[in-house]
Amino acid sequence: MLYFPFHVVLWVVIMALLLAYGLVMEVVCGILPFLERSAEKGATRALGLFPARPRWWTTWGELRHEDDPAFHRERIEKLLRKQKSDRRTVDIAAHLYRCVGVRGLLEIAGPYGWTLDERATVRPREKVGLSRLVPAATQP
């Protein structure tokens, strides 16, 4: 009850600051166009510090299915089925596999042609990166 209002106010303030930053950078980058890429990287890096969804946050549906691995398995399979065949990497957020774990995630992703991405850093409390070497011709 206490965190949610604080989180909403925090994001309103962040969006107001981002709007002000965007307006200033629009003028600056209009005059000096070579600064556009660094301004975009700076905004992305700054926004990455504030989580849109805390790790412990759950929706009502997730809370109702907390001890139901089939619900989480179905969500992961749905996400993997929606991936285009030309896509090589995907990040799976922790709230999607929290009930089945990383091992369960890898067992689910295996038949779809996904494996653990060796180039990505593994942060199982935040996300797990998956990669696909060849396009998936057939999916279960």
C-alpha cells in the first residue's frame, strides 16, 4: 500500500523530467545534430536505473496463480511462440518464470530452439537471455 503511490509519483516525476530533457535536446540537436546519438544513449541509460516494474511486484493474476507452474509454463510458451523465426535473441523477464525457475525455463525453451545465451550476462533475478542459432522451422 505504501510503495505503489510512491512508485506512481516517482514515474510521474521521471516522465516530467524526460519531457523537459526531450524539449531541450530537440532544440540542441536541431542546432548540433551530431549530439543526437549521445543524447539518446544518455536518456536510455538514465531510464534504465529506474525499474518500471519492481522484481517483487505481481499482478492480481500472477498472485492468484503463484503456485501453479502450468500457468507460468503456458505464458512462457506463448511468448516463445510469438517470436519471429528470424529473431536470434530474446530476454525473458524474471516475473514470467518465477514459479518454474531458470531450469524450467530452459526446459520449456529447448523444444522451440532456444538455449541460454552465452554472450549475455546471467541475472536470474532480473532476466535470462536466450539465443537461437538457426531459425526455427518447426515449433511444437
